[in-house]
Amino acid sequence: VQISNKIKNYQKEISNIKKVFDPGWSGKPDSKQSRILNEYGLSYQHGAKHGQIYSIKNPNIKLITSSTPSDVNTGKNVARDLINAVKKIKQYEN
């Protein structure tokens, strides 16, 4: 039962990340996206051509983002990469 609850919670987390990031990425996180980043101990750093989302506790966990909304899939790509980063963060916590 406990494992089942963990899986359900994890699926909710993934769904929430997708829901917030899939609609789009403007080149930097909006308020909802920033809230998600903070929940997972992540921070965003803006750059000239690319931004970077990284783990505050483990800076080796990072992903590079576009500084512009290059196409309609940008938000989905950021969501996918963010989900992978969250998986890594959870592995380091255990």
C-alpha cells in the first residue's frame, strides 16, 4: 500500500510539472513555473542565449533551457528535462 501511494504521488508530481510547463516556455519561468522549481530545490539562471535550471543542493544536476520560446514544443521539452532532473534529485535524497 505504501509503495502504491508513492507511485500515485510521483505520478501526480509528474502530471503537475507537465501541466505547468507544457503550455509554453517564454525563455524564463513564469510565477507557476518558479513555484515548481522552488518546490524541488531548483533555481533558474538567465543567460544571453540559454538559461540554466540547476539544483541548489547539487549543482551537478542541471539542464540548459532556451532563452526564447523557439517553438511550440519548448515547454514540453523543458517539462521532460525537468522530470528527469527531479528523478535524479530524488535518487540523491534516498
